[in-house]
Amino acid sequence: MQSAVSDTLFQTARQHFLAGRQSEAEDACRQAVHADPRHPYSLYLLGVIAGDAGRLDESLTLFDQALASSPDFAEAHGNRAVALATLKRMDEAEQAFRRSLELDPRQVGAWFGLGNLKAAQNQHHAAVEAFVRVLEIEEINAPAWTNMGIALQGMGKLDDAVAAYIRALALSPDEALIHFNLATTLLAQGRTDEAVACLYRALELDPSFAPTHTNFLLCTTYQAGGAPADRLAAHKAWDQVHGEPVKPLADGSPNSRDPERRLKIGYMSCDFQEHPVGWLLANVLPSHDKAKVEVFCYANDVTADGVTDRLKAAADHWRDITGATDDAVAALVRQDAIDILIDLTGHTSKNRLLTFARKPAPVQASWLGYPGTTGMSAIDYLIMDAATAPDGAEAWCSEALVRLPYGRFCYAAPEDAPAVAERPQGPVVFGSFNHLAKVGPDVVRLWARVLAAVPQSRLVLKWRALNEATVRERLMKAFAVEGIGADRLELRASSDHAEMLGQYGDIDIALDPFPYSGVMTSAEALWMGVPVVTWPGDRIASRQTLAFLAELGLTDLAASSADDYVRIAAELAADPDRRADLRRTLRPRMVASPLTDGAQFTPGLESAYRQMWRRWCAGEPSAGFSVPPPT
């Protein structure tokens, strides 16, 4: 009798649940469990409701009770696995998913959850296999096509990823997130204009999703054209939609306004690892004067490697903020009483700009991670240098500009970087190891002119997407239109970092793309003895290589026009003695300069922090300034 009553109450609860009436469903389930404390279906549904409400520990307890009553309840094993995965108990979650699928191999939800779990562990092959099983059972499943696309992209199978997203869009054409994911893959293939169009459509469908708007701004940075005022307005528009609504009305910081006390500096990034930001911090953090600053690092990614270890050892405090809400991170920053909070990500993936929008620190600045303004009123300063941000660049930024004395980059070369290799006599080889999104039509056209101006020269391009035939074919066709045959091109796919650095031994002259110039690619080329020809323009992104060249006294390699770029490249190609001298001396010159010496570079950065802090202590608004070289 009790079981019959519980069955009836469960059916009522199920109807409420399917209709979205969670509270009524929970009440009916609790009545069913009161009548029969071992009723597995009611315990199971209570577990689902608790999980949906974020009560994960309660959810697990209820699933365990359901399974104690009915050990072969496949759906209970599957939903228990979801709760375990959410709690980051990945091994237990996988066991639960696999037990669920042993009992019922046609469970779409369990295969889907297993695929997501494997993707989260960067086991992309296994993730794809799981999503294939979903689609074998239920081909009309847009989320499975979407997540399979993400996993395929993780495997480097970009064409297959694009095809998966297109299948997803055929089923759900108005799903903004699919357009967003398609855009990331197109950008990785160098199809920048198509990526921008996808992101524009995603914004039309869901203008409230800040990551789409952020990615849109990043993608447009790769595109030629546009006025500085328009780029600034686009970034300010992001702030108006996403940042301003969560910004506090007034500065309520309780921090002591002592202008000369030891400062608490917070660095926030998802890139504290073998990433350009990680390498550009690796010599800075250990060089901080601990009598003057206390260093906090807020890591928005659990990825760890040797660079992470170096940064952790140099920090006074390390905070893992992965998965935490922006409100929670802001509260943590306030609890730590940070004086100056540094954004190291800007409008790139996994940023925490919405944490900065909440103004958790009295002074906030952006540095390193993004080649331009954030557009945010909550970020007070943009840390630059005179080469990257020349006179008049104030009109490009919403923040006050701070110009460091020795450039804004301090490069830490990998310990396994090979020795500089001598180049043999023979035809000149140009090269670029930059992201293909930077190699737009204008870049192809100009590089074709360089090749035409230097007979028998060749161009080596290297990027991970060049492992795909369609990407190579697209690039070769673009050069063919400009009169450059495939015999003048060598297209190389990705390799490990040390091997990639070694391949600069095949390059005489590096060609910098525009309007988004290299950073790490330029630093690495110079470290490997390869001079870089660049063309700085009217945006920060185009002037990053110039910052390296300026510190090395090589501004003659910076062009003022397309014709000048061709002239510089051709003259350097015709001067083997100068190339040999640069190949021999570039690395020692970098070693002796603040470009790689944290002990020389970091006092200027600390001086900038001190000046920012003094202004705040005096109640003065942020204002730009240049930091003189330390005495």
C-alpha cells in the first residue's frame, strides 16, 4: 500500500517537474518518501531537484539512498556522476557514468556527461568518442554536435570542428553559443572576417553574454582599417553593457591612505603558465622588492607547469579563483586588502573583467595581456611605454596611460632554448611564426611584394593550423593571387616549443604582421638571432614589436609605410654582413638589457605603482605619466 501511494505521488511530482514547477515537485516527492522512505524514484527526483538548486552534497546523498534501494537504477548512477563532476571528483564521476552506461548503453545523458567530463580533462579523443555515441542514438542533438566541435578543435581538427558546428546550427540556427564557438575555430584557421561575422550574429542573438562581446573586440583587433576613435568607442560599449551595471556607485575602499607604506599588489590572470603572459612575468615577480610590495596572484586556470612553479615561488600569496563567481573573487580581493589590482588578460579568453568592474581594489590597472584599451571606467591605468603608446595615444584609451622607462615587456627565455644557429650562404629565407589570424589579405599582399623584391627568396610560415590541408590551400591561393607560387612558400605545422625555437635557425629575416604585430613571436625571433621588420601604426596592437626594437636600438627596422617595409626587408636581405652581426649579437644585447633582466626592469614598474598609489592617497583622479629610468 505504501509503495502504491508513493508511486502515485511520484507521478504527480514528475508532472510538476516536467512543467517546471520545482517547488511542487519537491513537495510531492517528500510526501512520497514519507510514505515509503526507500522509494527509489522519489529519492532520485529529489536528488535531481537538489542538484539543479546547487545543493550538490544533498543531491549526492539522495542519489546514494536511491541506489541503496535500487542498485541497478541507471539514471541515478548517471545523475550522481553529474554531481560528482560538478564537485570536481572526476575519477568517481567517470566510474559512475560508466556504471550507468553498463546498465543502459543507450542513455544519451550519460554519454553526453561522459563526453563533457573527458573534454574538461583535455582528453579530447575520448570526448569525441562519447559524443559520437550520443549522435548514434540521437542524431538531432545540437548540444552534442556543439560539444563535439569543441573537442575536435581541442584535437586540432579544425575543419571537422567547423563541420560539427554547422550541423549544430542547422538544428539550432539561433543559438548564440554555437555561433560563438564556430567563431573561435574560424579565427584559429585565420578566417578572421568570417569569425567576426559569426560573433556579430551571436551578439545580435544574445547581447548580454560578455565573453561573446569580448571575443568580438579581440577579433576586430586583427582586422585592418578602422579609426582609433571607433575602436575606443567599441570597447567603451562593452563597458556600458557589461561593466557599468555592476560598478559600485562610490569608492568605499577601507585601505589605509599611507602613500609610502608597503603595497599589496594583486596580479589576476588565467595565464600563469607557459603562455606569453607567464613568460613575461617570470623574471618580474622574483625581482619585486619585498620590502616595498607584497605580491598576490589570482589564478583563473588550474593548468600548471614549470612557469607556474616559478611564479608561485615568487609570489607571497597564491589564490585559485577558477570557477568562482565574480562577486566571490571581488570579495576575496577586498578581504586581502589589495591596494593595486593588475589585469593581465584584457579582452581575451577567461578574463575577469567583470571582477574588475566591481572595483574590488582602490587602484586598478591593465598590463601585458591585451594590446589595447579595456574601455572600462573601473580600470584606472593602462601600463605601456613610449614606443607602444606614442604621444597622442591618450586618444586611443579610456584609461590613463603610464609609460614605463624600458618598454612594457620583460622576456624570460625558456631554459631549453637552443643556441643561435649560423645561417649558411644562399637565398634569403623570410619567416613568420605568428597566428594566422594576423596574416590577412593586406599582409599577404605586402609579403608578396617583399618576395618579389628579393629574387629567389622564400617565405616560411609556421602555425598549428597549418597541419590541415584546407588551411594550407587557402593560404597558397592567397599568395598565388599576388603572383607568388607554392615553390616560394614553406608552410609548417606546430611542434613543441624548443623545436619551434630551433626552426629559427632556418630563418634569415622575420616579417612582422600588421595591424596586430607579434609579441612572443618577435621576442623569440630576436632571442634566436633573427631581426624583425615591422610596420607600427595607429593602434597599440601594431606597435608591440617596435617596443622590443626600440630597446635594442633597432628602430631602423620599423617601417613608416608599405613601400618602406619592402625597402627595409630588401636592404637587409642584401646585407649579409649586417645579418650575420645581428645573428651574433642580438641575444647578448637582450641579456644585457631590461628586456630580459628583471632586476633592471622591475624597479620602473614599482615606481609606476607608487605614483598611482600616491595619487589615490591624495584623493586625486588617475592621470597619465611617464616613469623616468631608476637612478
